[in-house]
Amino acid sequence: MCQATLLSSKGTSSVSYCPKCKNHYINHVSYLLCFTNFQYDLFYKEIKNKIGNEEFLTFPNDQKKIILTSPVEEILFTFTEVEWSNFTFVLDEAYYMREVYNIIL
């Protein structure tokens, strides 16, 4: 991982960006996703389309979570309502902060 600049952080989610290699690093609890600018923009748009249409399922421990699929069928991500709110906030803020950061440089 590069020496990335933190763009946004809330709860257990954060997004960092490396202006040198132009990679985004999305960190949430125990996973780290790495995206190019193009991939991040696509991921961001997909998440934005889900907001307001979420379906929270009750898990065996009576905790309600949303499931986020990945391109790999066997890998699914889950978020509680609070985690999902923090996650979407961080992605949104990081998207705009990257634009500000690129203007400054």
C-alpha cells in the first residue's frame, strides 16, 4: 500500500487516496479494497444507487444487516444499519475530497 492521504473516516470505515499511483483504499473493519480512479467511480455510483433501496435482513443473532455482493460470487460484505450509514458517508465525502485534493495539487 502506498503512502495514501486519508480522505474521510467515520466509525469503522475510511477511504485513503494515493495521488502518485491514483489508487483508493477503502478500509472497513477487517477488509481493505483497492481501486483505481475509474474503479472507485464505478463502485461509488453503484453504492449511490443502493441508497434508499436497501434491504436489511435479520441474521441468526437478530442483527439486521445489508448484504453487498462482490464480483466474486463467494465473497459478500455485510453492514449493520450504522455501519452502512458510516460507509456510504465516507465514500461520498472521499469522492468530493479527492476532487478538492486534485485541484490543490
